[in-house]
Amino acid sequence: MSPVEDDMPFIELTSNEVSNLWASYLKSSMELRLFEYFYASTENNEIKQVIEKMLNQSQNNLNELKEIFIKDNLTIPLGFTNEDVRVDALKVFSDTFTLYFCFDLTHLSMSTYPIAISDCTRNDVRDHFQKNIAFSVKIQNEMVELMLSQGVYLKHPQVAIDSGVEFADSMLYLNGFLGGSRPLNTAEIANLSRIVHRAQFSKMVFVTFHKLAKAKELKHHFSKGRDGIQKVLDSLQEVLDKENIPISASGDYKISDVEMSPFSDKLMLFFVNTCLGIFCFAMVSQAMTSSLRTDIHSKLDKISDDMKKYYGLGLLLAIKEKWFEQPPQAVNRKV
């Protein structure tokens, strides 16, 4: 530490900063356990090298966050430990599916870290999130190049675009019912295809976690999530099929039956509640704000309502199992 930094007055963390750091710690803690197993079970050397970088970044994040918590006299979260992963468990995911899994985690980082840094003012906190944003962009670029080179990147639709500048000439532009709908615009196509790709991945996660979970109640919860995601796929695919817009799907969402799960039930539920839940809400909300056709907006509104109910049940299940680690809270001044 430089003399200049030594002379700087100590600035206490704001509630926003504490909240963001706490969430970052739990996220990095979960990712570390996932990457430990992925690294041990992956055979493809190029994919393995990417996983190793992500594993090291997660460990560096935890070390850095612990320093901040200690400096500010905050309790370090428990997060996830060695008890939440079996590195020696048999291979569950194909290497390609593992790559998709890691790619999905970068999307979560790209959606949460920019929001976090916008809430923070202290230099060390902003530096933490800024480094994570830079790493996420870099590693995501590497994964895109790797998926393209291996022919497994799920491309979004390419469509013929009308040329020229046009303005909507009536309220019928918003109509999506009774056969009077206009063609989808590019923003609507992009958002729907993005949700469909995410739903395809999420469905396979639910299928896998349903098989791996030990607790009967958790198995039921994951199977319910699988069925809910299938309804999302059917609903949005109906719109795209009517427009003759094809959506690519992976041919390598392969999973193997194993007797011993590499992940604890606690870790799997946390991944579903946070990574699938939070990111899906962000995706659907973005789609709702940019989708102008009434039929699409109605479908997305129904999807959003169903998701709120499902992920609310997931949170209640985590609390019931005593897996929900409470974020720091203000002192009760009412007593």
C-alpha cells in the first residue's frame, strides 16, 4: 500500500456496497465449487484451460472479498465449502454442455457486476467489480471463439431486413391478436430467441438436477421447474413458428446417469434460485420493455408471473432446509 493510500481517511461501506459484496461472495463461492468439478471431469484440453482461468478468478475473488470483509469488521459468509462438491464424482456432463454451463455463468456476471459497480463509490469495491467485468468480457470472448471453432455456438436467427426508414402509421402496429399482427421486429426476435436459448439450457439443468438431488422434495421442485420451462418453450416457439423463424438448438446437451451427485442439494438449489432465477427475470423484463406486440407482451407477462411463484417457492424451500444465509441487516431500532 502506498503512502498516499495510507493517509486516506477510512470510508465505511454503504448498504449497497455491503449487499453487492455479499452477493459477489456467495456467487464466487458457488462458482469455485462448480469449476473444481468441471476442471476435474472435463477431457477437452481447450475447454479445460478456460475452466482453469475461471476457477482461478473465483478463488482470487474470494480472497479479495475476505480482505474487505475483515477490514470492515463484517462477518464473512459461509457460502459453499468442500462439503458441497465431490470432485472425484463420475462425469455427469459432456464437455460441450460443461462449456455451455460456464458460458451461462459469464452471462450472469455480465448482468450483475455492471449494476453492482454503478451502486458503489469506494475505490476498492469499484476496483473489485471493474476487474470482474473486464475478466468476464475477456473469458466470454474466448468461449465464443472456442464454440465457433468447435461448431457448437448457438447462433441467433438471421432475417431479411426491410430497407429504408419507416414510422408506424397506426395503433395496429401494437396488435398481436386475431390474425392482424405485423411481422416481428428485430428487437422482438432477438429477445425471444435469447429466452428460448436460455430456456433450452435451463431445462437440461432441471433434468440433471432432478436426477442428482437426494431429497424427494427437491426432486419434485426441479421436475416442476422442468415442466414450467417446457411451457415457456412451447409458448414462445409458437410465435416464432408462425413467423417461420428457426431457432438453433444444441445437439450435445448430454448427461450421464451416475449414482453419486457431484453437488450438494444446497448448491443445486442455490444455482437454480440465483443463476437461473435472477438472470431469467432480467431477460424477461428486458424483453417486455422492448416487445410492442400485444400477444408477445401477454405471453411474457404470464411467464413472469409463473416465474415469480416458482422461484418464491424455491426461496421458501431454502429457508425450510436452513440453507438460506441471511444478508447483513440493519440494527433493529424498533426495540
